[in-house]
Amino acid sequence: MSEHGEGIRRRTKSVTRAEDIQAEEQKIRKKQPDKPCHKPRDSLFSWNSGFNDFTGFINWAFLLLSIGGLRLFLENFLKYGIRIDPLQWFYILTGQDDSGDEHPSLVLILYSCVPIVLCLLTEKGLAVEIVPNMTGMTIHIINLLVLILLPMVVIHVKDGFSLVGASFVTTLYSVLFLKLWSYVQVNMWCRMARQNAKGNLRRQSLSYSNLKSNKVNLHDDDSSTEDLKEHKKLIQYPDNLTLKDLYYFLCVPTLCYELNFPKTERIRKRFLIKRIFEVLIGVQIIFCVIQQYMIPSVKNSLIPFSNMDYTLATERLLKLAIPNHLAWLCMFYIMFHSWLNLLGEILHFADRSFYGDWWNANNIDSFWRNWNLPVHRWALRHLYLPMIEMGYSKSVGSLAVFFISAFFHEYMVSVPLKTYKIWAFMGMMGQVPLSYISKSVERAYGRRFGNLVFWSSIILGQPLCIMMYYHDYIVVRYGESLLEDYAHV
Amino acid sequence: MSEHGEGIRRRTKSVTRAEDIQAEEQKIRKKQPDKPCHKPRDSLFSWNSGFNDFTGFINWAFLLLSIGGLRLFLENFLKYGIRIDPLQWFYILTGQDDSGDEHPSLVLILYSCVPIVLCLLTEKGLAVEIVPNMTGMTIHIINLLVLILLPMVVIHVKDGFSLVGASFVTTLYSVLFLKLWSYVQVNMWCRMARQNAKGNLRRQSLSYSNLKSNKVNLHDDDSSTEDLKEHKKLIQYPDNLTLKDLYYFLCVPTLCYELNFPKTERIRKRFLIKRIFEVLIGVQIIFCVIQQYMIPSVKNSLIPFSNMDYTLATERLLKLAIPNHLAWLCMFYIMFHSWLNLLGEILHFADRSFYGDWWNANNIDSFWRNWNLPVHRWALRHLYLPMIEMGYSKSVGSLAVFFISAFFHEYMVSVPLKTYKIWAFMGMMGQVPLSYISKSVERAYGRRFGNLVFWSSIILGQPLCIMMYYHDYIVVRYGESLLEDYAHV
């Protein structure tokens, strides 16, 4: 590498050490009648030129990506024509093609109010101390377990669920489970605080009123004192146990219950219209990508996957990876930006932090901490921290979070598909070793490589899972014989 | 847009104006037993969040590009197998498949020393004033015209030229034409300077020796004085007219002649080995890309192009664009970095500025000024500036440069292909209006869009020309009937 250090300028005979000599030389050379135009210089790609402005190649990459995308779009159109059929989605969404006039998904959705009301009644009983603590908590646990197991059993036993209908039911029940868990736990904290405070109730209330009067004195020259006073009307523990409060929490875009959510003053109509527009358009785009690009790829991947034809299977996997990833990105935006902001705007919910900047994540951990903040916050507040308080180590806490997360991923995929494989579960649990790998890559090769490892795992991991599930779905539904028939064609 | 301005934080009931109120509120909220975790915040994608760090998406773009490339690589392999055949190149390069034992390209290459020697002899005659000025310049002009027309006539009349052999000959003769033009013009400048100085010869030589002694006095405490003295031994006009000096100029990586080129002290062996390695590997890569990716695409594009099937032709064009562009990028690096640096290193030539940072170009002009500095410098020094001195306007000068450039593009493509169409010429002349468009795009939408326009024209313009030439080449060689046969299949 010693030769890298010395540039062309230093090695020329004429320009050795002194700058003034070079200047003199230029002057002499300029006087020559042959109009000299050369001087000692390095090429820009040479290390010792010191040049490193390659920003144009960023535009180049995005342009090449667009051109490649446009070409694939045309190729797909020439091969398959237009596969987009909104009517098909209408049938799938309403479940009409499978079940005629029965709507089992709808029945399950409506049934969900039963565990909700039961939960509220138990809390009310606990608050007024009709129900003893242990009994109340046992009822809660049984209620939650029944809640999460019910769709599994019903969907498995009863026919007539459409895939999308069943997916919606499992998602709803998963969210409900997490929300009610949070509701029960927060109310338990409040109850414990009330019990602790019972002895020294007088003292605490005094100090609280002191605090209040202090503040009024502090700001009585301020016009915002009105706001402060209004704000001080915080809802206190047993007053929150109403059906209205519970349903507000269930509708609001968060999984963490608290008694006094921060609220916005008014609904921004322009903002709301934009979000509604995004949801309507975005859902259409996702449907189009699925019908036009993903379904043909997945179908074509069946045989190579079954026959362990690695080259062809890899080609199929990569072919599926791009539209799947774009659909996922679109889904992320629609779900976490448009839809949750829409809900928040309508319900005056002020905390819109639904995602961090996971696209800059330098390792897998950082992605999982940032891409789904409602779940991340729930896991931290209601699983990880309570476990730490109970005396478990941090790594056990993390593992528990990944385990619960893996369970719900599996639950939301396997139950609607009725294929009780563990690909999604394994995929999630596989994040634990993968996170160690990505962290060591980040440490060894820097942040950029860590970021690349994270993107690769996202882009390639998902289509792999999709193919495995589709393969098993076909095998379960139509048997191995079909695969063999296909293979002989 | 007024609604964009107001963030969630400002619109919440509790946090209106004063920062201390917010702090107070947080303190009160923190005291609640329900462990509040929400606070008023905007989503990152909302304008008023002020967040704009999307650097992770740059890695994302490059990764998606690689994945797409890998998939196309596999798809191509599955469809065509391995098309790479080094032996085929050997035959094409040596022209054995066409001509048996005759090597007309080699004859033309060897013949090139005739105009070179003729040029030197004429210069010698002019220097010692045996040949009158007008006669000498007429001989030069005829010599140069014969030089550039000879390959055209010979390749057209005589069979047995391989495509690559003929391309090599036309490239060599083009370079020779530009170099000899420069040689003649520089010597003319020197001769004119000598004539002007004849009257006041005594005075000038005095002032020159003064300058010299000054400098020695200035630096006589400096060890570099030796270098300076050595450097002062500049070659003066008639002494440079030797065959050795002329052949050194013809081998050196520049098109601009001068009497005293800046030189390096020694050859960096490591640097040299790297460049040799790059040339050997790079040429192989280009050959592979052409055989494996470009030739199938070009062949498949024949029918859609002929039948004016726009969708299919566009798909073919985009399919060809990517490998063609990669081959071009590779060719650029091998040609302008590896090969010219290799030559420079061997010949102790110190000026290695063969290209600017054209990848950051914001308009077409800036690309043409930067991508090929030897030609750009030649055009500036020997065509544009002399024309300006002769009283032409700047735009006429630019047009002349583009015209000469277009001529040589056409010359180096049409002559080997023997299809005297004007696609390359038109492509180059089309740069003039395109440059206006790209400049107005840059002015209207900013530098990034200017850069995108430049990249698009590079990536899409080349394959379009290739397809048109190939189409005409097939039509000329095999006639329209073949196309019709193809179309009916």
C-alpha cells in the first residue's frame, strides 16, 4: 500500500518539494509557444486523487431500478395480460364463493363484545371489592385464554370461512387480547396504588392539592392557566371503568391503556381526506400487485420447491421477492401511516408515533424495535418491564417478547390457512440468532453492512415463508398426488 | 397547506403555548398510577414531523438492484444456458472465420506508419524552410484527408475484414487523425512564434536568461535547484522534430501534442500490475455480457422493431438497456481508467486526468465535457479556441465540435458495419437540442432531475442506436425477405 500514498504530483521530476518551484515551472511552461495543456494529475478513481463524490450514482441506482421495474411490468403484461379483477376480491372479502349466505366471520366479530363486557364487569367487581382479587384475576386469565383460543377452534371446526375473513377475525382477536391484557394490568396497577395509598391517603391528597395551588400561583398571570385547570381534571381510577372509556381504548390506535390519553383539539379535514384517499388507493395497489405479480410467481414456484430444484426455486424466490416486498412496503405505509393516523384523527388521539425510522436500522433488533411501535410499546410496558421487575434477567425478558411475537405471527397465519406448520413461528424465533449475526456484522463491517443485512432478511425472508406456506397449503388441500401430476407435465 | 404547518403538539388541549405547562403536565401525568406512555407526537411521514433521514433507502435501492440482477442472471442461465465461448472471440478478433489466412486489418495497421513519416518529413521541410508554408500545409491537409478516407475505401472495397478488426482499424485511424492534426497545429504555432521573435530575438533571449538566473538565485539554498536546472532544459522548437518524439506522442494517452510533457520519475510496479489485471479481467467481463445478455436481446428485438410492435419493442429495448449500460460502464472504466493509466505508467506520462466526474453531471453538456477528457481537451485546444480566435461565435464553435464528434462516432460505427446509415451521427447531433432540454429541466426542477435526464439519455439512447444498426445490418446483409420469414414463424 506504500505506493498508494505517493501521488503523481510528488513523483514528477520537476515538481518535487517547493510549491514556488511548481509555480515558476508553470510560468516558464506557459511562455512556451506550444500552449501546453498537461500537468501532473491523478485519475479520479485512483486512491491518491482523494476524490469521493459519487452522489450521481444514487440517482443512477434509482433510475436503473425504475427501468428494470418498467421492463418487468411490460414483460408481465405481455405474458399474462391483465389479471386484476376487483370482483374476485369482492367475493373473497365477503366469503361468498365459499359459504353462500352464511357469514361465520361476521358472527365471530360480533361475538367479540362478550369477552369485552365480561372483562369490564370483572374490573368493576374488583374495583368495588365485591370480587376478591385472586378470583378476579383468574376470571381475567380464563377470559383472555378463551378469547384467543375461540377463533382457532371455531375456524378449524366450522367450514365456510373465507381466507380473508378468517385472517380478519384472527387479527381482531389478537389485537383484542393485547388490549384487554393492557387494560387489566393498568387497572391492577391503579388498584395496587389505591391500596398502598389507603393508609396515608390524607397526606397524599394534601400534597396533591398543594401542588395544584402552587401551579395556579405560578401561572396566574398566564392566559393558559385555564387550559391547565381544565387539564387537571384527570380521570382517577375507579371513574374510568365505563363501557364508553373501554370502547374508546379499543378503537384508538394503541395497545397500551392509560386513563388519560393525550388528545387533539380538532379534526384536520384536509389531513383526514388525504389519509382516506391513501387507504382507498393503497389497498387497490396492494390487491393489484398480489393478483398480477405475486399469485403467478407463487403458483410457478410450486413445482421447483417440491422437487428441490435449487436454481429454479431461487429464481422463483427472487422473482417473488420484489413484488412481495413492494406490497409489504405499501402495506406498511397504508397500515401504519394512513390507517392509524386516520383512526387517530377521527378519535382525537394525539400520539401518532406508530413507527420509528426502521429503514435506517443497522441491525435486526433495531428494526423490530422500530417498525411496529404500538406492539413494541405494549411488549415493553406489559411484558418485558414487569418481567424485569419480577426478577428475570434481560435476555429472558427479550426471549419472552420474541416468543409472544412469534406465537402471534404463527396464530395470524396458520389459523386462517388451517395449516399448522411452524414456518412463521420459526421465522420469528430465527430472528434471535439472526439479530446476533447482524450485530456482529455491524460491529465488523460498519453500519452500512448492518443495514444491508437487515434489508436482505426482510426482502428475502418473507417470500421464503410465503412459498413454504403455499406449498404446504396445496399439499394439505389437494394431496401429494397433485404435485406429482404437475411434475410429470 | 395551512394545515400542514400546525403539528399535533400545538393542537392538543393541554399543551397550547407555554413549555413549562407541558413540563408540569408531564410531571402530573408521571405521578399517575397507570404509568402513561403516550404523548402528543406526529408520525415520521407527516410533513410537520420535520423528519427527513431516509438514507437507509439508498442501501435498499442498491440491494433491490442486486437482487433483480441476480434474478435476471438466473433466468438468463435457465433460458439460454452458457453462451460464453472464448474461442469464438479468438476467431472474431483474428478474423480467421471470414478470411482464412489474409489479415487486411493488420496490413492497414502497419500501413499507418506511412502518413506518420510523411507528416514528420513535411514538418522537417517546413522547419528548415525548404518547403514553403502554403505547400507544406496543403501536403498536411491532403495527408490527413487520405489518412481518414483510406480505411473507408479499403474496408468497403476489400472483403475479408472481421467486424472487430475493422473497428480497431477505424478507431486507430481516427486517433491518428486527431493526434497528427494536433502535431501539425502545435508545430505551426511554434513556427509562427519563431518568425515573430526573429526581429527581436536578442532581447527575448536576454530576458529569458535573466529569468533563469533570478530563479537560481532564489533557490540556491534549496536542494531542488538541481531538479529545476534539469527542468529548464526544455526542448525548443525545431529540436522536437524527431521520429522518437513523434512516436512517443502517438503512444502517450493524450490527443494534444506539446513539446515537453510532464513526466513521472519511476514506474509504480504495484499500480501497473493492478491496471494490467483490470484490463485482462474487464475485457473478459465485457465479452461475457455481450455474448450472454446482449446478443440474445438484440436478436429477439429484430421482429418487434421491424413490425413496429411498440409494447414488445419497448420491452426488448429496456431488456437490452441494462446489460448494454453495464457493459458500457465496464468499458468506460477499462478504457479510461485501466488502459490509459497503464499506458501512462509505462511511458512515464504524468497527466492522468482522463475523465471528470461525469456521473454527477446535471446536464448533457456537462457529461460531454467530462466523460472523455482527451477528446474534450483536443476539441477545445485545436478546434473551438482556434475558431473563436478566427472570429466565429461561441455557438458556431460548439456546433463545429459536435459536428466533428458526430462524424467520428458515425465513422467508427458505419465503416466497420458497412451500413452507411446516419443513426450514430443523428444521435450525436441530437445531443445539441437534448442539451437545451436537459439544461431547462435542470433550471426548472433542480440538479437532481438534470442528473436523471442525463442518465436516462445515456441508458436508453445507446440500446436504441444498437437496435437500429442491427436491424439495418440484417436488412442489408440478408434482405427484407428474411425479416418476413421470421415474422411468419
